[in-house]
Amino acid sequence: MRVAVFGAGYVGLVTGGCLADLGHDVVIRDIVSEKIDTLRRGEVPIHEEGLAELLARNRERLTYTMEVDEALDGAEVVYVAVGTPPTVSGDADLTAVWTVVDELPPVDRRVVLAMKSTVPVGTGRTVRHRLDERGLENVGYVSNPEFTAEGTAVHDFMHPDRIVIGAFEDVDADVIEGLHAGIDAPVVRCDVASAEMIKLAANAALMMRVSFINEIANVCEATGADVTMVAEGVGLDHRIGRHFLRAGIGFGGSCFPKDSLALKQLAANSGYHFQLLAAVIEVNELQKRRVIGKLERRLGELRGKKIALLGLAFKPGTDDMREAPSLVLAARLRAEGAELTAWDPVADGKAHLDGVHLARSPLEALDGADAAVVVTEWPELREVDWTEAGKRMRNPLLIDGRNMLDPHAMREHGFEYEGMGRAVD
Ligand SMILES: NC(=O)c1ccc[n+]([C@@H]2O[C@H](COP(=O)([O-])OP(=O)(O)OC[C@H]3O[C@@H](n4cnc5c(N)ncnc54)[C@H](O)[C@@H]3O)[C@@H](O)[C@H]2O)c1
């Protein structure tokens, strides 16, 4: 099929590249000329595992453009993969989505408009009305939400747990199901509102597990239990499962924080107070700040102390720093008067952090530091020569915000080690 993808971001590029890999001809449209120029040169504007190879392998079937007409020329499916960031009120900002919808010209054949962007429940119905008002009855509308995780998005797209297709008309759902031929996964076909809610509810369920295990971790700390053992023992229960039971300094990223806020707000706008989700969000906010208390207990006042932040991206495998816990941590530490150095293998700290010295290696970041904090569980951190690192630090204290390092080994390397929800020295 011929497919147009609006939005050359994390979702649009993975969607376009994977659909090309399935044999479709794909045109990716964005409004940022630098992105399109970069892609045309054969480079990739973001860091996502396997994406560069995917786009290179399928270059014959991929075109990049700024022009709406070029993107829509002959397209049978038009994907919307533009950003839906939060507004000041916490609702999803659908400005970019409406721009795409309003830019669609009349078509003389059936075209399916497929929504990949995460949108509030009811958006599809509103889009349908808008299309009908403009006489675009032969533009079908489908909600086909995206569940890929940054860092593993290419793999997730090709091996999904399910493909959700919410449609007003069966013929349109058939087209989207056909587009995914070659992917072996259960297909959930439903109405548009349910598909929209599946995406928001799935995210909320994952966030709930993270906040749950973080609260268990906090109680473990207060009572002498070790949350890593607790999570293993709990997660082996088949009714519970092991995923998303890793305690740490909370979730971030471009999806969870904004989608939880959008769902809470969506419920509130409909007259319902989503109490559980409100608690999940609050627990996460507090969790990001727990490292400050740990540092203060060990170092006293933080003014003038040199703290090394290891990792800036909201998770490993991506350069995405949107809503990353590192941002809150850095801002709080700076407010306390600490001096910060930071290292990340791919995230661009310069663009997001003021007054933080950016190091080219973990060892450089640790040089002369009074404490280090593991903020992102980059595998590279396991390869650090920690004995050497300890010698270079003014005070070998490590707060492991992701419980990724072995406490015994770190103590043998001469470190004072503290994780999240684990026994303390
Ligand atoms: N990032 C993820 O892993 C992920 C996963 C699932 C769902 N989502 C959802 O997918 C959507 C996109 O997320 P993202 O992370 O890819 O965002 P992003 O900010 O990386 O990309 C959005 C792109 O859309 C472009 N754009 C804006 N207006 C446009 C227009 N009129 N025409 C064409 N392009 C336009 C922007 O320039 C940008 O390049 C969001 O709704 C997000 O919640 C994201």
C-alpha cells in the first residue's frame, strides 16, 4: 500500500520505517525542515535502537517531505503521528492533530486516516464530525494506538503484544489490519472510543505498577526489607507478573507523565475524580525527589557539594529527556546549591540543563565528586572501573537510583552504596 505518515518523531519514524519494512511505500512528512533534510541525507535525527539500519535498509520505499500534497499523493492510509503535549490545564494539546486533519484536501477515493498519536477518548468522534462537515465522507477514520517503548520501539512494532484497531466502518479496519499483514499478533478490533481508552488505560496500568513498587520500596527502606527480592518474589506469581516492578526514582518520558495527566483531566472533565491515578502521579513526583533526602542524610548540607549525575535520558536506549527524572533532580540539587556534573552516552544535556558541567565519560563526571547518583540504568555503567572511580572521587558515595549495581561489589570497591528500597549500610 501507499502510506503517508505525518510526524517524523519517535513514533512517526518507527511507524514509517517498519511499514516500509513490511513492503509498503511510505512518505513521511514533517514541518521541521532540519529533520527532513537530515533524513534525506540518510541520517536519523533521534537515537533509537535499530532505527538507522531500518531506514537505510528500506530507503527505496521511503520518501521524506515537507509538502502535504506530496505526502498525500496516491496515499491509501494517512497516519497521524504528531505530538500531543500537555496544555497548562493538563489536557492533551491537539493543535498539531487538528492541523493535519484540516490540511486534508478532498479526495476522490477512499482514504483511511489512522490516529497513532495518543489522544483523549472522544477525539475520533470529533474528528469524524469535522471531516463530515467538510464533506470528506470518503475519508475513513481509525484509532490505531501505539504501544512501542522508546529504546525497543523497532522490535516492539514488529513483535507487538496486540494490534488495536478502533473504527467506525469495518472496511477501514480491514485496510489497517491488511497493512499489518506479516506481523504475527492478536488483533483487537473495537469501536473508536474503546481503542482510545485502551491506550490510556494500558499506560495507566503500567504507571500504577511503577508507583506501587516504589511505595513498597519506601516501606522496605523503613522496615529493613530489600525491594529487589520482594519484587522477584511477588513478580513470580503468574497473576501478577514481573514486568514494571523495578523500584527506582520514578517514571518520566514523553508519554507516561503527560498521558496520566491527560487521563486524570479527561475523567475530571467528565465529572469523575480518578483517585487512584492522582495517587500514582503524586507518588511518582515524590519519588523523583527521594534522592535529595538520601544525599542530605549522608553529606549534610548540599551547598558547594559536587554531585555527579550518571545518565540523563528518561531511560536507557533513547536520547529522549522529555520529563526525565534527571531534570527534576538537577533542578532540586541546583536549588540546594550543589555543583553538578553529568554524563549520558546519547542525550543532549546542553539543550535541557543550565549550569551543569557535561562530562564525556562516567569517570570524568566522577572526578572529584562528593557523591554520584545513577539516574538512568545505562548498561555502560556496569563496565565502569569502579575501584578507579572511587579513587577519583573526593568521597566515594553512590546513590543507585535504579538499583542496577551490585551493592556488595560496590562496597568491595570501597563505596558507600545506597539503592532504592534496599538495605542501607
Ligand atoms: N514516543 C513514544 O514512544 C510514544 C509511544 C506511544 C505513543 N506516543 C504518542 O505518539 C505521538 C507522537 O509522539 P512522538 O514521541 O513521536 O513525538 P515527537 O515530538 O517526537 O514527534 C512529533 C513530530 O510531529 C511533527 N509535526 C508537528 N506538526 C506536524 C504536522 N502538521 N505535520 C507533520 N508533522 C508534524 C513534529 O515536528 C515532530 O517531528 C504522541 O501523541 C505520543 O503521545 C509516543
